[in-house]
Amino acid sequence: MKIIQITDTHLSALKPQFQENWKPLVEWIDSMEPDLVVHTGDLTVDGADFEEDLVHGRDMLRDLRHPTLCVPGNHDIGDVPGTRQPVDGERLSRWRRTIGPDRWVHDLGEWRLVGLNSLIIGSGSFEEYEQLAWLEDTLRARDGRRVLVFKHKPLFVEDPAEGETGYWGLRPEPRRRLLELFTENGVELVASGHLHRARIVEGAPFRRVWGPSSGFVVGPMIQMPYGDAIVGAAVHTLGARIESQIVPLDVLKPIVLDDVIHEVYPPSSSQEALS
């Protein structure tokens, strides 16, 4: 069974700077004949503020011939309180109305795939606690299925015990609870996007995969010492064991955000324009 993970496409009809990578990405996905495609967020340039971007992203997803599931990214619905675009009811409703659920469970034979909304984790909102209760039930009712988790933000950047990393990862306390839940319930893979870096880290308690953006790379504007700055996708092959592979795609143009950020994101939000 083959799952292709794509992420951080940053599609928009209003700001089409990254649009040229979509068609070759779709053609490559078709050539791979996956059983499922999972988009791990930032489908859009700015769906958090512009419904037109979400509508455009939805229309682009219809180009895919294979079953596709999505989780939202910060540019789709906003981020935790204190950021430029905090998640609120209106932004969540737009995603749910236009794209679909912001969390989901999908069973494929012996596998249970779980999609999480990572942008409400650490918000202290009703939606956060509701999702956590749902996740606990979903994991404990897995009935022996092997579990993979997909979300936008990584659990942590380098160390599960690291402190606050701000924009980059989850806040320490909700991260700790998720780590406990994933470990208790035998989660085997946690796949994310957001950092525009490609990386696979093996080891206890589960494999972590940072999927590469297919939209753009980030240059020296931001210093991120981990992972590879490439455009591409990740492929997860499910069998007796999970095989994960980062796939650089030469058919995609390695657009550098630094060169177009003034066109795509206002200077005041450039620090938040990564993924």
C-alpha cells in the first residue's frame, strides 16, 4: 500500500507565484499510482484570510485522480493565540465548508490513519480539548490496527523535551500529552510539513517525517539547521514495516521564497510566511 504525502503547496489564484509547480506535481503523483494522497497543510497562500484561496485550493485538489485527504496549515486557518492570524470560528468554518474536516480518521485494512489539526493544539480552546478527547478515543479504539498520524506542524524541532519553539513546533505541555498518547498506543509514524525542510528521523518512540514543500524552498532569510531544503514529496509504503522515502522532484521549480516574499506576504508578516 502506497501513500504519497504532499505539503505546503501554497496555491492561490490571487497570488500565483507557486502555482506553476502544481501541474507537474499532479502528473508525478498520477505516475506513481498511490492508494492515497495526504496533504499535510498550507494548501493555500492565505486561505486564513481569503476564502477565494480555499476555493482555488479545493478546485486544484480535484485534479488528483486518487483518494485525497487534507489537514489544515497555518496559512489555511491561522495559528494559535498571539500570532498574526489566530484560529477562530470563522476561519475553521471556512476550511470545513470548503475543504472538509480539519481532523479525520481513515482505516485502510490493518492501518489506521489519523489526521490532526495542529493549529489549535496549545490554544486552550474548546476545539483543542474536543480534538484531544476524540484522539484519545480514536487511538484506543484502533482494534489492533497500526497507526500513522498526519498533521501540519511537527511535534518538536530537535528534542522532544525542548522548550518553546514559537512558530516552528508545538508548545511543550500539549506536546508532552501527545507524545504520551502516541507512545501508549503504538503510533509508528508521525508525518508533518510546515518547515519547508525534508527529514526522516528514526528511533523511539516512532519515526518522524518532515515532508518537503512542493511549492518553494526557503533561503538564507531563515536559518533552519535541520533537514534538506528541496522541493518534492514523501512516499510511505505500508507493509510488514513502514518504508518512508523523501523524493526530490526535478520537475518542480525550486522557487526561493526570499525572492518573492515581498509580493506574496506583507513585510510585517514575513517571519510568519514560511509554511
